[in-house]
Amino acid sequence: MKRRDPVIISAQNYYGPCHNLNHFLEKKDGYELSYNWSDHLDGLSKGFVYILKCQPGLIFAVSRQFPSTAFSISVEEGPSFVRLLFLLGEGPHIRCHNQEQETTYCSNHGYLTFGQDLNSGLVHCPAKPFCIIGLLMEPWFIKRFLQGITGEFARKIEEMLAIQDKGVSFCCPVFMNPSINACIHEILGCNYTDARRHLFLGSKALELMIFGFDQLNPDKGQNISCFDLKNDFRNFVHKAKDIIISDIKNPPSLTELSKMVGVNRTTLSQCFRKVYGVTIFNFLRTFRLEESRRLLQAGNRSVTDVAFEVGYAQQRTFSREFKKYFGDTPSDYLGTGLVK
């Protein structure tokens, strides 16, 4: 059977009046626009896109799409935003590529991105329902929040923003922890109208921004009250994380790790989950898989070598876990280009 060429449509035709983001930057706070394409493009996709200008420099967007077939969106270069994206769906995943690189966005994952990966090229969408919730932030909007902040957290944000003139991309995974999932659930369940909707979604946009950027902060974990005078446990939790990622090939057992940081197993497990939103095992597993993808994309190691380097004794187990997490085999990522 002859394989059909993929359907390609321009972003302007697909997103209609919601395509021109410069249009939103010029509007007053609270300006919103919704576009429904249930009867558009000969049934290619049903669903909607909703965009809200929350405040100067910050745009919130949510889109639910029900494609009838896999298709690609041709994107022309537009405004340069820092993007915090959360992709929900059944998979497979969304792929974006231009002349320099290809980036894969996995279902039920979050990403903090900046650069060229979504500014131009093709966005390949699956023939599966999916939902995207995103924040579009102008670089100056991010810099405003860095005023007076020093340390490793500020340095990481400044490094991300510094790539703007280098022609490369920044892409950092964001764990979908309980706080993020709860915030997304509230967004999708919003039943407010008029100015109340603007206020509600604007506040939730700032929540997602906090949760996303906080994962770049090595000095502060999730779900820790800054008013809690008994939060010294952060120190041993961060120490435990540093020990884990310093040797992901041969990490210590939970018993050994608890002795190394000076607490018992139960305390370490409970506090680690409170800070990072996941168990120690799931943190290690996710870190190994994300690191393996980076190594595969670099293109100078085989699948077997990468599996061994990140701590898998058998390639079969590694390949099964990798496909379960990313939706593709490790070989699909070999030499596809390093996501910076």
C-alpha cells in the first residue's frame, strides 16, 4: 500500500485569529480570544484554543485538540518567548524540528523551553487527543523577577536567557508533581466567567510559573512552607539527591543512603517525597531516563553503552523502560541532536 504524504498546514491557517501573538502583546490585561475549529479544515481536527493576556509579558494558553489524522503544522519565526508547556494526552508524542535539531515533547510531561525549537519549522501532531497548557513569557518579564536574586538559581535562569542570540535552544523537563497536576486540574475545571475568569486563570498561570521555575532552584524544594521553623530536613534531602545523581550507575541502597545523610529510612523517604513530589526510586528512574535520552541524542554512544552508563544491567530492561516513558525506542533518538 502506498504511504500517504503527511498533512501539512500553516500555523496561520490552523490557529486562525489566535496565531498572531504580537496581537496579544499589544492588548490590555485581561484580553482573551477563543477559537473553535470543529468545522474548520475539512474535519482535520476538532477542539479549541484559548489565549489570555494575564499581564504585560505573560500570556496564558490552553488548547484541546482531537485530530482525525496525524498532521504537521508549519510554523514561521515569531516572537521569542520563554515557554512553560504541559502536554496531556494518550500519546504518541509531539515532535518539533527545524534545520538545526529535533525536539520531542512527551505526553504527560512538562517542559521549560527557550530558543528556536518552537519558533520555526514543523510541529508534528499525533492522531490522538491531546491537550496543551502553556505560559508564554517575554524574556524581560523573567528578568524582572531576578532583580535582587543571587546564587545558583539566578545563574541557571540567566544562562537560559543568554542563549537568545546564539541560535540554540534550551529545553528542561519539568516533573509533573502533585502541585502541578492539581493546578492543571483546577484550570481545566474553571467555570468562572468575565473578569473572574481572567483573575482565576491569571493566578493559576503564576502558580504554574512558580512550580516550574522552582524545579531549577537547588536551594528550595516543593511543598515547604517558608514560615515553617522546623524545615531543616531540606538539607539532608538535598544532600541525598546530590548523592543519587553523582553516581546513577551505582547508587547506594535506601539503607545506605539514609546512613550517609544521618536519618532513618522512613524519615528520608517521607521528606524526599515532600520536597520533590516523587519517591526516591521514581526520581532516580526519571533522572536515568532523561540522562539516557541526552546521551543518545549526542550520537557518540551505542544503546548498550548508554544503558550501562545510566545504571541498567540489561539493555532489554532499559529499552522497555525507555519506551514506556518516552513512547519511542532508544534507537529512535540516536544522533538526533543534543537538546541544550
